[in-house]
Amino acid sequence: MALTITVNKEGVIGDLRYKVLTLAFDSSYPTGGESFTASDVGMDFFHLVDLGMDDGYHFKYDKTNEKVLAYYDDLSESTDAAQIQVANAVDLSATIDVQTFVIGI
């Protein structure tokens, strides 16, 4: 499925455009992240994607693959990573609304 994107505010700073967004996840997170491109929000290119945290989850933007990745903290000693990507098909729809700030052209 896909992210639901809500534009909360938008404007211009010099020759750049910005948007304040809410990203809502669907009921089946895919391994490798959810697609999120500049064209999804009416831009040609992202210079910056700043993703907030929600309900204990952290989010990163993979610029190369144009995806939003969801992680949670590893609070055990069973793995070597500080953060673990959310597993395939996990339902994030009930709690996750990520406040996001993008700057681009």
C-alpha cells in the first residue's frame, strides 16, 4: 500500500519551497520502507527531509531509494544494532502520524 500524505502548511524561502506534512502509514509496512518522492508532494527534488518520531518509532529518509524507513530502539542485548527496522507487514496505521518537514524545488 502507501503513505497517506497531508500537507499542513507550505511556503517559499528564497528560491526554495517548503512543506510541513503529516505522513500516515497503512496497515502493512513493507521491508525496505514506504515510497516517498518529491513528486508525491508536488516538488521536483528534495534538499532536506526531516522526519519526526511517533509512538516510540524513529523514521529515516533513504534519499537514494526515495523511501521512508521505520525503526524502533533495540532495548535488548540480543542484536548488534541500536535501532531495528520494523518487520515486514507490521500494521502501523493505528498509531503512526509522522510530522515531516521538506525543503526542495
